[in-house]
Amino acid sequence: MWATILWIAAVIIGLLGVVRLVQRDFIMGIVLIVVALLIGPGGVSIFT
């Protein structure tokens, strides 16, 4: 269950990061993408 919730949160945060990059807010976009990679179950999860 937690893996699914983390995966959904990572996808949403990653999409927000891409939107920020498109809006030319590069720093916040990169930060959001890195956070998405950190909390995603396929990445290095900070919750485990």
C-alpha cells in the first residue's frame, strides 16, 4: 500500500517539476524532480 502511495506522490511531484521547467523556473523544477526521484519506490526512497 505504501509503495503505491509513494509512487503516486512521486509521479505528481515529477509532473509538477516538469511543468516548472516548462515555465522556465529551472531551480524549482530540478528540485521537484530530484525529490520525486528520492521518494519514488523505484529510486532511493527516503522513507525506508
